[in-house]
Amino acid sequence: MKNLNNNSKKNSLSASFVFETSWEVCYKVGGIHTVLSTRARTMVEEHGADNILFVGPLFGDGDLAKREFVPFSSKRGKHGKWFSWAEEASERLNLPIRVGQWNVPGQPFVALVDHSALFEQKGILYYEAWEKYGIDGNVGYGDYDESCLFSTAAAMVMKDAYDHLLSQEQKANALAIFNEWMTGFGLLYLKTHAPEIRRIFITHATSTGRSICSNGKPLYSELPAYNGDQMAWELNIQGKHNIEKAAAHHADGFGTVSEVTDKECAQLLQKKADVVLPNGFEPDFVPATSASRSRLRKRARTRLIEIASKLYGEEIPEDTFIAITSGRGEFRNKGLDMFLDVMGRLSEQLPEGASVLAVILVPGWIESPRADLEYALTEKKTHTAPMQHRYITHWLHNLHTDPIVNKIEEMNGYWDRKVKVLYIPSYLNGHDGILNLSYYDTLVGADLSLFPSYYEPWGYTPLESLAFGVPSITTDLAGFGSWVNTLSEDQPKLDTGGCFVAHREDYNYNASVDQIVSATLSYLNCFYDKKTQKIAKSARTIASHAEWSKFYKHYLELYSRVLSNE
């Protein structure tokens, strides 16, 4: 890929203004939030703060207090023009708009828009999309309408800012980035109503590829035989697929996050990426000193062990090896089934005296924090009997159908004195009622993270883990794992390099489990021999190769290509 240097903004083919939208702007749901929030600082440094505007969803003013959003509140001062524009745009568009800064490194400008008024225009908007792009809104369901109407509102905000806020210099090479199928409808709207703004579509997964995997079908060995349109119909996701495919084909530039996913795009969307855009990370999210990391690590370990001790009714040793997995609740895709099978196999092979706490940080359908556990955590006395459902911290509405719970129960005989499982099914925002730590403040307490994914277009979780100095296991079906394998001719090793990339295929499940168990046992020896400091340093070194300061050049290449195509 072409390596453009940091003076590229002086080039006539560099972006003069960048709009970007996603459902996850100032709204943490999944990995795209990590992509955008960690990339923001590099974008501000590259383009200048006045030349970037993120656009995200607004769910009423009462929602703002919960967001990473610092609103502008006056027409006076250096941000006055932004505040005035938002007020005027709200009236022109009849859509509530709030403008401010995203409270992440770089502090980029952001506009949040409430799209609810567009429901009255849904029929008109859907007819236009059908007439111009063949998009049938009748096949959508679930979050389809919300996504289409939010992304339309975002496109309207972009057009209004282009018309009324940007200078002639900023308009010269303005472009707009739309992330994932949820914003694809807005890209089509912008093409129709403001074609002068160049459009980029980035897919972080394919809807059809993800659904194939979620439904237990083999993706990789059968990929050449799959027809994306037919599979979308079979899996009842035509709405998402059709928008995704149309956005990829009607964008001025198309990108995806890994070579792994680019193969999916070529087959299922019939469109290869113009440039592959690997996801980077912002080191400012990581504690700067070893002293602060040690303090946070001790706090997280103490809390996790305390919670598990109360649930299991016994004192869990302070030197327990803590293994963590996390991510979206996609049981097969994220390798949650394999994580539990690895832990079960470990329980049979751990040496005497060793103990493992297997922690699962995957949001579920929470009913409430466990009141009995909350009470127990306030007591100083030691509990000598396990609680009911000793492995879970929050009650779920679907406790008896949750796939993680069912797998844990099915393997109940494995959770003995050597391995204990702890399922925390809450978003970790620091206020979940039990753990009360953020995700990063919890991650730093782990000794090892495992993400044995089957479907993982990139895989932020192992990258984040390595950045925090926590060794990690991933697979070569993950975009990140595939990238790690390119760093050296030799396969990375967990007990020396801080990362292990297991080989996964459609039909080698047990062999993959064996690989991961073997790597984990080797690393356990280092842990108990207290030989992990160099390994943690190696982990951080791998992560340093994936910082945005090194990966943003791929975006610059895509911008240049888009702007050079008249």
C-alpha cells in the first residue's frame, strides 16, 4: 500500500474536509466505537480540528449526560460559528442537532442528530431509494428503519454543513465516510442530494458472512460457492445485505478492515475493497507508567477474585491465573464455545497447586445485578457455601436460554478447585452494580486474554489486550491474527512474544482447542515462575506496530484515490 507522509494534506489530492458517521459516534455499542474513538486524534493531527466533523445519533437531550460528549453552549468564543450553525441547521432541517466535542483523545468536533422526525417521511425516502437504487425497504425489519433514518439524518447534516458552514477551501476536496450497513442508506441519500461530496463506504464485516457463521454454516471452505444475494434471502437478511451491497457499489471509494474480509466482500458483495484499512489503536488509552498500570492491575485482580470468592463460597488464592475473554455475544463467531472448551480441557491438565479464574466479559440481556451478591460483597465474613448459579454476576431475562449459561451448565463438572468460571454479562462502564470497573480497567487485571474467534473481520480485543501488556491468543481467521502472522516468518509464541495465533478452519475445532491449551500451559509455567515482564513488553511491542500513526496512511491512500477519480 502506498505510504503517504504526514505532509500529504498539502497535496491537492488530500481531503480538505472529512465528515464521518456511524451509529457508534459518542455511543459505545461495539468495535466500531473503538475504531473511530481511537482514530480521532490521528485524524485531528493530520487534517486539523476545524476540518473534521463526526455525526452521531441523538436520543433526546436527556441522553447527553450519559455520552462522551461535551456540548458547545454559546454563540460566543472560538466555537461560536459551530453553535450558530447547529441552531440554524436544526430549523432548516426540522431535526434537533447538538454540536460539541467528542470526549476522546483529539477532542474532534461532533454533531449529534435526532432522526425521529424522519419517520413521517419514511415512505418518501424509501420510494426514492427504490426508484434510484432498487432498494426495497419492505424487506427490512428490526433495526432497519432506525438505521436508515438515522443515516439519512446524518447525510442531511453533512449537506447542510457543506452548504452553510464550510469555506470554499474546505469544500474543494470534501469527503464523507459511512461506516457499516447501518449508514449505507445515508450514503445513497448523499449521492442523490449532494454528489459534490465524495463518499467512502467502510464495511467492518459483511452482514451475510456474519449470518452464515452465526447459523452454523461453514464460511471459508464454501465461500467460492456462495452467492451473496441468494444467501441473504435464505438467511432473511436481504434488507441489510441490499443496502450494504448498494453502498459498496455506489461509493466513490470502498474499504474494509482486513484481507480476510476483503475476500468476503469480493464474493458476497461482488466488490473488492479499493484499499484495505486495518484498524489501529491509540496508545493514549493505556496508562503511561508502570506504577499506574500496577495499581490498576492490583485493583482489578482484587475485585475479580473477591467476586468469584463470594459466588463460589471459598477463598480463591491471590496468585490465581486470570484468563479473560470478551466481545459481542456471538457464541460461535467470537469463539466463546471454544474458550469454555479450552478452560474445561485445562482443568484436566493443570499441575497441582495451580488455579485459574476464567472470566467472560460479554454483555447479555440483563435483568438486574444480583442482590444476594451485592449484599455478600458488603459483608466481611467468609462464605463457605456456593451461591445458586455460582458463575454469574447479574440476573438475565433469558437465563435458561443464554448460550453461555447453557454451555457453563453443560460443563458443570469441570469447574472444580482448579478452574472456576465467572460470567459478567454487563457492559463495563464502571457502574454495572457489581464489578464497577470500566472494560480497560478490568482488562489490565488479566494474566492472559483468549479470543479464539471463528468470524472476526479485524479483532480489536486482542490488540487492546497487547497494548495493555496482557498476552493474548487469537486465530488466523481474525484479521488481526492474520496481520500478526505477517510480522515475522516464524509463528509468534505466547511464552516469548506475548501473542499466539491459533490455526482455525471450518473443520479443525478440536485441533484448535489442543493448540490453545498447549500454548496456555506453556505460558502458565512462565506465570508461576514469575517470568512474564519481558513477555508483557513483547506484547506491547506488537501493539505498537498497529498504532493509528502507522495505519492511517491507508486511509490517506483511499482519500487520494477517491479525489483523483473525476
